Amino acid sequence: MASKSLDPFALPRFLLLSLAASLLLSPSHARIPHRRPASSSADDQLVYLWPLPKLFRHGYRTLSVDPDLALDLQIPGGESLALSKAFERYRDLIFTQWERSAQRSYMDYDVNKLTVLVASNDDTLQFGVDESYTLSVGGGESFSVVNGAAIEANTVYGALRGLETFSQLCTPNTENKTVEIQKAPWYIEDEPRFSFRGLLIDTSRHYLPVNVIKQVIDAMSYAKLNVLHWHIVDEQSFPLEVPSYPNLWKGAYSKLERYTVEDAYEVVDFAKKRGIHIMAEVDVPGHGESWGAGYPDLWPCANCTEPLDVSKNFTFEVISGILTDMRKIFPFGLFHLGGDEVNTDCWNSTPHVKQWLQERNMTTKEAYQYFVLRAQKIATSLGWIPVNWEETFNTFKENLDLQTVVHNWLGPGVCPQAVAKGFRCIMSNQGVWYLDHLDVPWENFYNTEPLEGINNITQQKLVLGGEVCMWGEAVDTSNVQQTIWPRAAAAAERLWSSWEATSVGNLNTTVLPRLHYFRCLLNHRGIAAAPVTNKHAREAPYGPASCFLQ
């Protein structure tokens, strides 16, 4: 970890004002798109990697990187298409066209080869897959300069995380039109703190085109997030094709705002190549009004359109058909069944549902439990682990399937209760990790601790991680990226990096300059990340200034 105990080059404290002054006094930063701040004595002490690795050591040399950087892939079987394609993507991110065209045959580059050693060529993306890696540049622990860099990992996905870190070490020098690695030699050992590092997108409140979802996934990979929670449908629209029940997507806003089965496969494949799981969600029994556009019998009645009708077997036949079709598309082991915000008044006010309840001597609260548990059985029969919002746990924890992953959102304190009962938990406290709350600053995202209130080590292991949520009522293609980033990246470091590394010193000196840098990196990679420190998220810059100060 990058703490005092392991990192001999620990992050010192210094005044942000001095950094600002050094940047403003540098004339190049008004015009030249560097990816990190101008050098100063204070800045020289910071390590501009995001998220911060678990352990790292570095020197003080500068190495040049060959624009024709070669990949030496050493893996059982001799090749990995996923890693070869990833290397090509990262090489395009590292080198601009002018850097390649300006190469000189007489130059002797310090780093002309990246060796990637992977223990297994199995590219199965399972939950909890090993994402650890080591990265050495210019000699590793011996601190002797050699021609190359090396990533070692047990899996393809660990190697992908190492490629991201390597790319962040590479920065352009516009004066001599080369790419350099500063503070070399480097030795990094890294692995995530939590296995579940998520981001929710909501494509029911506003449709997001597939290419926009891909852009979100790309940005997630840069921050080392690894689960895209795809809240596909809700009461407003049902945009997904379901072959078993083809009229369901009549609930879409329009025929042009739909996802075909092929679209969904494409998103899953795109994400897998970046080491990212897709956790789909079908929220039942509430939030189901849009289902009735194609199948009105799913409504209790025309005047009372949700929750879905608990009294009809047809309701559960449709749910089974949806999940069976989706199981062919989404291989991730977790599936989200929602279960939140269920107002059961509709059941009591609809004569045939009320009669069904009376015949079974069942209250609406018990019917809610019955619905959730029956949906869970469908999911588990298909090999999924069910995830439910916390209301299910709060209402009938004694009867939930113990496999259930409880997804916190209403406020703090739920995960401690859930893990004490033996349930696994995902933390998404709306007060600090809801991205649609525009007045929540980056510091709140960064300081939030998923293990707060959980001191028992066994119970801590039941916290899978956390997720920031981009609910879609007030975002669409025009502003989704700048609402997500860079605040989601603040949570991403909390979920990846060790507690000791992320909780040392003044955030304005140890974290904020690095987050400024990462936001600028996202901008250079085509991600419309908003300024870090504006009063409200996604606001435009207040005036002229360096990217590294906004």
C-alpha cells in the first residue's frame, strides 16, 4: 500500500496554493495540452496515478518511450486477442499522431517493449476474478534502467488493470515531441480492496444510445470500476427486446429508443473486453407501469398500474420469460431484482386482487414478501444470485433467501445490520453516492467508507463493495458524462485503494491535485468530465484557467 509503512516516497503535505501558483506561472499551461501539471518541488512529491496503487516505489529518472512500442505477450497458448486489442487501444491513448510522426530513427528509446506475462489464458469473467498485477518500468526493485517495462498478472483482467496504470505513467513532452515516463524506475504491486466497484446507469428515465453506454464503460475502465449496473427498465419506459414476450418493448418511448437483443450482447461483449461485468436489473414488483403498455393484464387494473398484479400466475410467467431470455445475454453471477418503493395500496383497492388476498388470509405486506421471494426463486433457478434493494431486508429479513445481496441506498447503517444477519451487502448510500444529487461534492464521495460501523473481520468480508448511482431523471446523452465524472472517480479510488493509502493527510494536498489530473486525463481521452470543485456537479468552468485547477 502507498502508506508510510510501505512507501518510502510517501505523499507529503503541501499547500494547494503553491501548486496553483506554479501552474499559473507556467506559460505552457495556457496553451499546451499536457496530461499532468507543470513541475514544481511540491508537485514532484505527488504520484499522479488514479486510483492509487496498493504499493509503489519510484526513482527520479525520466525515460523516453518508443512510439513503436512493442508488445511481448507471454501467456499459455501464446496469444490473447483481448490483451492484444487492449494493448492497441492503450497505445492509441498514449501516443498522438504527432508523437508518432516525429519519431527519429537515431533516437535510442529507453522503453521500446512492454512485456506482459499472464499465468492463465482463461478469459472467463467471473465475479471476484483476480485483478492483481505487478508493474515494473526501468528495472523494478533494482532501480537499474533497462529497455522495457513488464506487467505480471495471474489473469487477463489483472493485466488489463496493469495496462491502465502503465498508460497513466506515460506523459507527453511537447517540447521534444516524445512520450516520457517520469520518476522512473517504477515498481508497483496492486490489487483492488473490494471485488464489487460499481456504477449504475438508468436507461428507462432517459434512453442512452449504445455508443454512449460504451463511452461510460471506457471511462469506468480508466478508473478501474468493474460493474456496470444497468437499470434497463422502470415505470417510465421498457426499452429492451424480450423475445419470449415481444410486446413488452411497446412500453419504450419510441421505436428509435429501444435496445435489441443484439445491442445487449454488444454491450456485454464490449464491457468484458475491459474487465467490466454487466449487472442487469428488472425492478419488481414496483416500478412496473411500462410493462402494461404491451401486456395490460400485468396491471392490477387500468386505473391502478403498479405494483404488478400479484394475484395472477401470468405475472410470474412474464417475469420467468424475461429472466430466461436475459440469462442468455448477461453471464454475470448477480442479477438485480429491485424490490424498492412498493406502494401496495393498489392491491387493496383492486377488487380481484383484494379477493385473492382475503382468500389466502394475506396482508399486502405479506403479498409483497410473497412476490419478492417468488421472483427470487425464478432467478436462483436460472443460476443467478439475487440482489435486492434494502426495503426487502428492512421489511422481511427473516424470510429472505440467505443468498440475497442487500443493496443499501436509503441511508447509513443498513450494511452493518445486513452482514450481522449473514447477508452480503453493497453500499450506495444516497446521501453521499448518488450522482444525481448535484450538491454532493467530490469530498463526500471520497470520504465515504463502505465498512463504516462494521468491526468484525468476518462480517467485513460480506461487504462486496459499493456502487455510485446515476439515476436518469435529469440526465441524457447531453450531460450524462459530466454528471458522472469526476465524482464517480473519487468513489472508485475508495473502492480500489487501501484504506491507509486514501485516508492520510489533507485531501486538498494529497488527493485533490491527483483528481484534477485524472479529470484532465479523462478530458484528453474524450470523456466530458466536469470541473472537480464547482459548487454543483456538471457546471461549466467559471472562467479561464488550467484544466489542472478546475
